[in-house]
Amino acid sequence: MNNGSLENAVVRLLRERPFYGHFILNLRRELRTLDGKAAGVTVRDGIPFLAVDPLRFTTLAAPQQRALLEHLVKHLLHLHPLRRKGRNLHDWDIACDLAINPGIADLPDDALLPELYGAEDGLAAEEYYQQLVPPFDAGNLDGSGYGNAECSERGAAGEGAGDGPETTLDSHGLWGDADSTPLPLAEETVRAITRDSLRGSDGETPAELREVVQNLLCPSPLPWRQILRQFMATAGRTGRRSSWMREHRRFDHITPGIRKQRRLTLLVAVDVSDSTNSAPLREAFARELLQIAGGREAAITVLYANSRIQQITSFTGAPGVIERYDGGGFTDLRPVFDYAKTMHPLPAAVIYLTDGIGPTPEAMTFPTLWVLTAEGERPAPWGVELRMEI
């Protein structure tokens, strides 16, 4: 499979709808077979992903490819994959498409629109969901709801979403991956992508996105400690260990079962240039990091760096102490990531305390949290941005 059609569609989008094009460029991409759909988006371990089935995507005409990509960007801007918990999944999927499809040109003829349900345009997904799911609906949350909304073209009154052949424009089967990412952390990630997309499009926001972009960029303040904790909670790798508390599925009682465990392996970098030489800042960061790591199995490597790595320390669990190290000089952010690639095992994530001023790698596969000073600058279009206010 190749993604030539996707690349061409993104180039057209950059030319015709630059904000959408730059947003798509900021997503991690993967080529895979989906559930009968051409593409889908999700947030996996705090990282937004765009999944594309090249064979199906190629069959779409160019205007429909553009419409699909705009549709996917809107899902992420509204954080739809993150807001479905505890809801009937079928009806939530329908409601999310109803909320974003109006206003998108060149949609396929079978695209879901509010008028098909006797509803007005411009409502939030939660409002459409309330119209689709009747009170006291105790059906299976993984299946179709009963529905009581009128369908003017897709069935008699009272059939609702659960009885018709309605289907979403994109694949929502990927949305289950987002369940492990806390909503505030995903919001920070999407907010960073939105800022970068605005820079790439010379600050021009499409008219239909102005309200959601404004709300996203002007949120109520979140404590930096909360974001740090949530980022660390999504980091780590799944390990396995034997357990006699759980039977092995194939060998009954004679063999211990397997229990998955989460092990946190982190690389923490501390910028020791003059711009971050603040004792309260570094001490607050270190104190919070150690407190979080002490609550779980953790292996943490700490690098003190400016233009090069000056000192390396490591510890496992609570006994570790992040020392104060004053280096001064200018900053090059690349050596830390070069070091990360040599670690065994590879770190689950990189957390970098810095002012962000310095060269970075063009791209990075490690999930990265930029912990910036109040006046710092986001150094790269990748990674999650967090600002420490001390």
C-alpha cells in the first residue's frame, strides 16, 4: 500500500484550505485496513493519529477526499473521540457526524445531516445525542440505541438511529484507543497542533472553525501538575509477569497466568542554560516528578544539558533525587534525543524542562512533553506543550 493519493490530497488542502492542511501534517500517520472506511482519527497515548486505507482513499474523487480530511480535523478539534465515555457508542458516533457535517462541501450523498433526523443545524454532539437516545435507554453501550428521533427520509417517525442503515463518514472504530488518554492531556495536544496550524496558515482561521478554535486557545487555566501527571500516566510500556492469582487459559491450574503491568521508563531532561536557572522552577518540577514516580514502578534517567549533555543520573522508584546542576551557556535540544535513541530499553517518553530556545530534531517518534518556562517558546511542532507557572 502507498499513500500517494493522501500526499496529493494534503498538498491540495494546503493550497485551498491551509489551516486544515497544516493540521493534517501535524498528525502521526499510519496506513492500515479499516472497517470499510477510507480514513479515521484517534488519540493514542496522548498522540493524535490519522489512519488511512490507501485503497479506499484512492477511490474517492478529489473533492470528497478534501471533505473527508476536513471532517477528520473537526472531530479532533471537538475532541469527539475523548467525549464518548459512558455513552451508547452507536448513537454517539451518529451525533458527532451530525455536529460537524453541516458546512462541509462535497460530502458524499449518504453523509449524515441533522435534517434527516428533523433536527436543526449547529448543535453540539451532546445535544444531538440526547435527541437520538431516549430517557432510560438501558441498551448495550457497545451496540445500537433504540432512538426516538424522527427521520424524515430514513424511516418512519420513531425509528431513530438504532433502526436505520446510518453509517459515519469515517472510521470511529479507532476511537476506543482514546479511552486511555485523559481529556485535559488530549486537549493540550490538540491545542498545540492548532497553534502550529495557525502559524502555518498565517493566522487565518476558517470561518466555520473560529468559535471552536477560540475556545480551544483560551481555556480555563489548568494546573501544570495535573498535565504532568496525566502525561506520565499515559507513558510507560505494557509488561508481563507471572501470577498464580489468575489461571492460565490453556493449562488450567498447573501454570501461572499472565498479568499485564504498566512499567514507567522515562527520560527526563533539564535545560541548564541561564534562561532556566531558577531554583523554584527546577525544585518544583523535580519534587512533583519524584512524587509521581514514587507511586508506581518507574525507571527514570535524568540528563542535565545545554549545548551538550553535562551530567547523567538515574534512579528507580521513590528513593531518587533530582539534583541541582548549573551549567549556563547556550542550548541545543538535539543531544538529549540522540541519547534517547541509544537507551535500552528505549524510553516510553521524554520530558524536557526548557525555555524551548534551541535547535531540535525535525521529527521524533518518542512521545515528548515540553515543560516550558512562562516566557518560553515551543521549540518544535511535535510534542505536548506545558507551561510552568511558579
